[in-house]
Amino acid sequence: MEALLIINSILVAVCLYFVKDFHSDFKEMTRKVGRLDGQVRDIHYKLNARNRVKQK
């Protein structure tokens, strides 16, 4: 019975490690997506400004 508790504890620890690792990867990806969103908005704004100038 004790062996099952030890194995269960190890499995829980491994699962928590991977959840923590995934969470940190997710936070990093969210930051990168936020930066890319800002860059896309800047490009979009510049293209719209250029098109407005060409239309005049």
C-alpha cells in the first residue's frame, strides 16, 4: 500500500512539473503574440496612411 502512495506522489509531482512548464511556455507565447500584434498594427497603420496619401 505504501508503494502505491509513493508511486502516486511521484506521478503527481511529475504532472505538476509539466503543468508549471507548460504554463511558463504559455506565458512566453502570450508575450510574443502581444508583441507581434503591436507590430502588425504598426504595419497596418503605415499601409493605410500610405494608401490615403496615394488616393489624394
